[in-house]
Amino acid sequence: MKDKLICIIHYALLKAKEKGDLSIQEIPSIVLEVPKEEGHGDFATTVALSLAKSEKKPPRKIAEIIKDAIEDSGGILERIEIAGPGYINFFIKDSAWLSVLSEIEGKGANYGRSDIGKSKPVQIEFVSANPTGPLHIGHGRGAAVGDSLARLLSFAGYDVKREFYINDFGSQVENLGNSIYFKYRELSGDNEAAKVVRAEAADDETPGAQDTSNLYLGEYITDLAKDFIARPEFQALPEDEKKIYCREEGIKMMLRQIGETLLKFGVSFDEWYSERKLYDPKNNLVRAAIDELREKGLVFEDGGAVWLTTTRFGDDKDRVLIRNNGQTTYFASDIAYHRDKFMRGFREIVDVWGADHHGYIPRMKAAIQALGHDPDEFNVLLVQLVNLMREGQPVKMSKRAGTFVTLEEVMDEVGTDACRFTFLLRRPDSHLDFDLDLVKSQSSENPVYYVQYAHARLSSVFRQAAEKGIVLPPIEKVNLSRLSLPEELAIIKRLSVFPELVEKAAEAKEPHRLTYYLQELAGELHGYYFRHKFISDDLELTYARMHLVKAVRQVIATALGLLGVSAPESM
RNA sequence: GCGCCCGUAGCUCAGGUGGAUAGAGCAACAGCCUUCUAAGCUGUGGGCCGCAGGUUCGAGUCCUGCCGGGCGCGCCA
């Protein structure tokens, strides 16, 4: 509808120019919006205002000229008004709106799908949690945002791949292995050896380690240690190989657990990319990346370390790639990894990060440019941390002490639908208080149920109709003009906006717009449902209304699907 | 100290890339089930959009400075 109108206005401008009424150099992009005030029409444009300066004419005069030049060959316009300083307000005929229902009926689950992405290969990397512990609620938010964004972009015509980057290379997984090994020694009654392990771990040069060691102390570590102890293959190993076994099997077990949790959360990946792959002796991508940067003259040595001149690309300071002890940095891995992403053919890369990593963006953007890519092809979506609450009080958590609530536990307590919807209720970069009691026990007033209930209600209507032996005729055989109530037209108008909403949400990478849209649509539906019977003795009206709510049900289901939330038939 | 994010109703937050009189949910108060699901509906009250300037026909939205909150600033990952 909107597109049609833009065409009409565009054509009118051309015509006015031809006639010499307007001297337009180039046709401005036509901003067409839906006014908040109903009396201002279905659409309004401000072109007359923006042309005022260059035309040297009063905006209202220009609006008059445009209005006169408009040709409504399709007959969709009821009338045109000029208002305020020079707005042009368009009123669409009710009959024209009804065609939206036929469109939805025809496209079904594909209503709203678009090709603005033009099959552009996009990669979304998200979660990417270290395989050193279970997922927590912050990972859950990242998972919900990343997954929903992937669905959204895919629906908008992008060729989307989802990826999980596994940090299985550096000191973090070393700590995991040490932790399990330590626990194993302890459980075996060898406290002296356990102390040695602890001391070794504490000897790590990591400055942040103020405690006695870097060992993870969560209960899952004990579980893993017990598991390994029960394995004959573990017991059969010589002592010095057990530590390696702990690390390797520990990673494997943690990854499996993470994967299972995510699957339960409705999230899957196309690729699990191992950091170790970057250090393959036959094809060392980190070395290759550094070599490439060196050839470009962007690398220098200082203090025995190898640096990248990220300051040339806007970073505060240059960054180390290879430490003076010969070890590469995490940054070096990341450069190689992102270089590989581009080499795999992705033309846009999206990383979903926790907001606490935001300081890392400038150097990564710099690295992307150093590699010769457009920094706009690399986007970081920051997801703010989640405050887990219970009864209004923050839940204290500590990773190292192992006192944290896992994502799994949260899901079990509040349900995956409520969990996902709540994560997508706000902009990703705003802080989120996740109150377990609010999301769960107050479930009857939870937005997710409000929306799902609308879907279930309509499903129930169709069951009722079927029981009464009502067979809905095809839409072209139905007299849709019986839909004349204000709320019916309001709902149709909202349905008509859905495709544009999807496009905008995809472009802005903001899945939360869908949750707001859903709440508004569900709200209108509930009000309509309460005031009017859909199934009545007036069969013609019944058919028309059933087609209307069928379209509503379709759009709710589609939008929920983009959020990864189920659309139940009954509740 | 420097950098990034945030500041909108009592609370939690929207506000479509500059448009007309700033919205929703929760909380509070008053009502609605012999009817396709009351997980629902209807109504009421509630605002210096942190503060001060600037840009222009027009600013919650863009720019600058300040105030308040969060986060980050390693040859850690």
C-alpha cells in the first residue's frame, strides 16, 4: 500500500516538473509515514516541507501543486488533504485495505518475507562461550538475540550462516583441565598433590589472579572429575597424561553440554569453529594472517614482541600480536579467524558480544581494515549483561566460586518461550533485569502469554467453527466489504505494516521490534474478540471475519517464529 | 584521566534513522464472565523526555559542554 502511494507521489512530482510548476533539480526521496493522529489520514508526507527551501515557495503552495498533479489510476485514494505547515495527508479507501487480506491468504507463512538481503552471504557469530563452564543467563540473552536475528535476516532474504567460535586453545581451557585434575587428585585423597596443582595454576602470569589460583570451583568440575574417575580408560593412563585427558575430555563434555542447552533453547549452529583449527601446523592461519599484515608493512617489533599498527586505523594504541615469550595473543587468533570468515566468502559479518567487550571493537575494526576490508562489513552487536533477580533482589553470582545460576536452570524454571521472549523484550544494548518470579509466577500477565493466548484463542475459534460444520469458502468468494468496523480496519492496517516492519527490523538488526509489534497486534485482537462474535448466524459476515482473524493468526505465528517462540494451538 | 553505552510516567521500558497534541506494560483506583478460552476486556489518574546551549521551517531523536549511572582501558581470554 505504502509503496503504491510512493509511486503515485513520485509520478506527481515528475509531472509537476514537466509542467514547469516545480523546478525540482532531483526528486527527493519521499518520506511517507503513518500519522499518529487518525484524523491526519492513513499516510502523510513532508515532501512539500523539504522542497520549500529549494523551490523558494511556501510549503502549502507546493503541497497544492503536488496534490493537483496526483493521478490515482488504481482508485485507492479516498481524498487528499493539505494540513498544518504543508503536510499532505492521504486517506485510503476502505475497499483498498481489504486487499491486504487476500495478499496474506495467498502468501501464508511467506507473508512478510522479502528479498532486500539479495542473498547476501552474512555470518552471525554468537554465544561463543568458553567451553570451561555451563552457559549462564547472559549467554542466554546473546543466544536469543543472535538466533532471532539470524531468523530475521534469513526471512529478509539474506543468506545467513550461524557460527559458534570455540575458544579451545589458550589458558582458559588449560585452567579447565587443571581444575578437573585438581579435583581428581583431591577426590583420590591426595591432598598434597592437589596443593601442588593449585600452586601451579596460581603461578600463572595472569595479573588478575589475586586469589590462590585460577581454578574453577563449580560443582560441574566435581561431576566431571567423578565421571572420569569412573572411566577405566582414565585410570589406565600414566599420571602425567591424566592432566591432558582432563583438559581434552573436559572440553568435549562441556561443549556437548553447551550444545544440548542451546538446542533445548531452540538454537542451533551451522558451524562450530575451533580456535585450534587456526593453528593447524599444515595450514597455520594465524601465521598466514600475521605474514599478510607484515607484508603490508603494518607490523613492527618492540620489546621482543610483535605489534600491529592499529592506531593507523583509529585505535587508541597499537596492539600486540606475538608476546615476547613467543606466544600469540587472543587478538592474533581473532584476526586470523575473521580473516578466514571473509575468505569463506561472507560479505557481512555480525558478531554478538557481551557489552563488557565493547572496548575490543576499535582494535577489531582496525584489524579488519588492516586486512583490506571495509569496516562496515564487520558489525558488532553488543548485548548488555543481565541482572538476574529473585523477588526484586539481585541474585549474587560468582563464576570462580561456582555459585551461579545456569541458563539451563532458568529455562527449567520459567520455560523457554517466556525466557526467549523476555530477552527480546528490550533493545539488546539496554540493561535487563530478569526477575525469575516476574517471568515465571506472574505468568498470567506476562507479555509472552498475552501474545500466545491470542494465537490460541483464534485457533480455538476455528475449532469451534469446524464443530459447527462451518466450511470457510476461499477468500475470493467472500464479501470482505462486510468488514467495516473501525477495529477491523485498524487490524487490517496493522497487518499491512508487517512486511515493512520485518525489513526495518532486519536492517537495523533489532529483533525486539517484533515483540512490540506482537503486543500491539494481540492487544487489538483481544479487544476485537471481546466486543464482537466472529461466528454468528450471519454467514456472510462470519466468513469475512474468519478470513480476517485467519490472517491475524498467520501473522502472529510468523512473527513468533522469527523470535523462536512457539505459537500454541491451545493454552 | 580517556573511551563506549544509558538517562523518557511511581517501576520496567518503546519511540520506525528529524515531523503534527510523547506511548505501552506493570503498579494504583473503578467496572465487565448464562456468550467462539477472563492467560481476556473497558475506564481513570500520572511527564521540565537528566541539565544548559547549538543546528533548522521543525529536536525525545542530530552537535557541543556539564551532571548522574553502567562498562571498558593487559605482551589476559
